[in-house]
Amino acid sequence: MAINKVMVIGAGQMGAGIAQVFAQAGLSVILNDLDQQALDKGIDGIKKRLERAVEKDRISEPEKNKTLDLLSGTTDMNDASNCDLVVEAVVENMDIKTKVFKSLDEITPEHAILASNTSSLPITEIAAATDRPSQVIGMHFMNPVPVMKLVEIIRAIQTSDETYQAIEDLTKKINKSPVEVEDFPGFVSNRILMPMINEAIYTVHEGVASPEDVDTVMKLGMNHPMGPLTLADFIGLDTCLYIMEVLHEGFGDSKYRPCPLLRKYVKAGWLGKKSGRGFYSYE
Ligand code: NAD
């Protein structure tokens, strides 16, 4: 199936990056957000990243202009009416995501594939909220999207082989590396990563070491490029908490209980880099 026109829903840190990589691969992309300010910020971020890439000779000025020509923004989801694919990247919340998928099911043409960039929520449940479950799939990009090569492709129990193949082909076309994953809480990436981050937060919570020292141990001792608390701030502490809750509920195992300190930070609005404060300060 040919995928030429794409809508990305949610212009936050993931959605804007996803829109950028699609446009850079020559696809026509509409970026959508319900909040005009978030949409402007997302598009502005793409422009800045492309300008920086020109300055560093990674892309040419005409390439930058061609990418921007392929990109448009809207706050109206109805503009997805002639899209072949929609990738949803709104907040990690099942009620919000199923509402978005139900609307998209009504708006988009019959052939369109609906993908979610969810970090952990069951694609099977999202698919069941639509009348086209065989055309629903997980397309889990990594942060920052323009830099990271991996895309986990998650098959819902209902996903057809045709849908899977179209998304695997597209992932290769945008110069990313696909890995096929079954639909279980946290998939592969976050089932392994998030308990490590949660444990790092427990280590701070229990006074074992400061955030700086926890990060230093993991960087210098384990050769991680970034410490787990810096990474948590970068991902967003609200997103980390949602994912831990999904693992906790999905497996029913107390080893996944979210650290109380993580809950406290999220309640305080300390969401990491995007809010200016998390385990570190970004003012
Ligand atoms: P974010 O908070 O930066 O952005 C979410 C955006 O969605 C906001 O701009 C918000 O206004 C918009 N939005 C909310 N409801 C909407 C709706 N109904 N219609 C249109 N727009 C809506 O979040 P993010 O970090 O970009 O995460 C988005 C998704 O990507 C989540 O499911 C998250 O789990 C997943 N994800 C995040 C990361 C990460 O490192 N942050 C990595 C991989 C996947």
C-alpha cells in the first residue's frame, strides 16, 4: 500500500520529531494539535532543527526548504480526511487515545492505517475502539526522533499482515530500523528501561545517593551515554509515571510499583526538561 500523505496528532516533543522525519523522507505531512500554541512550538522546533542541520552541513538549504514545503499545521483533525496514515502522539492516557482513534476512524478514508506512538498502552485495546482493528498498529519512535534509529512496531492481536508490512516498509523508507514486537505492557524498550529508571528514583527516594551520583554511577560504571535520572527528565516524568502504572496494572506484579517520589514530582508539576524542573533544573 502506498503511503504518501500522513497526519501526526500531537505536536509535542515526539509528534514534532515524527512529522519532521516523514517530511524529510519526502512524504506530505500535516501536524495536528488541539492547542495552537503547542502546534506553533512544534513547527518552530522543526524549523530550528533543520536550520541547525544546514549550518552543520548535514542537509542543504534546498533540502530544508523542500522539507518545510511538505509540512503544514492544523488544529482541525478533520484535515486527516485524505490521509493514508495517521500517527497519534498525544499524551500517554488510554481514554484520550481511544477518543482520538474513534474520531480518526470516522474522519479518515477506509484504506488509511491508524498508528499509535504509545510507549506502553495496549494497541489491542486501542484497535478494538475502532471499526478497522486490522489497520491499527503501534509505531513506537524513540526520543529524539530525528536522531534515534529504532522504531518498535507493535502488532495488536487484530493487526493484519498487510498493515504490518506497510508500516515496516515505511519505517525503512524514513531511514529507521524496525523491530517487530508483540503487544505486551511496555513492549520491549520500556519493559526494560522504565523499571531501571524507577529503581534509580527509589535510590534517590531512600537517600542512597543524590541524582547526580546515581547518574554518574550509571554513566561511568555501566557506560550508559546518559544517566537514568537525566533520561527520565528528558522523557518527561509524567510519561514515566504513566508507563510504570501501565506495567504495574498490566502485569499485576508489585515489582513495577511506581516510586512515591516520582508521583510527588508529577503532582508538583515537576515534569522534567519540558516543565523547567525535574531531578535537575533547566531554567
Ligand atoms: P507531549 O506532552 O510533549 O506532547 C503531547 C501533545 O499532544 C501536546 O502538545 C498536547 O497539546 C497534544 N494533545 C493532547 N491531546 C490531544 C488531542 N486530543 N488532539 C491533538 N493533540 C493533543 O508528549 P510526548 O512526550 O510527545 O509524548 C507523546 C506520546 O509519545 C505519548 O504516548 C508518549 O508515551 C509517547 N512517547 C514518548 C517518548 C518520550 O521520550 N517523551 C518516547 C516515545 C514515545
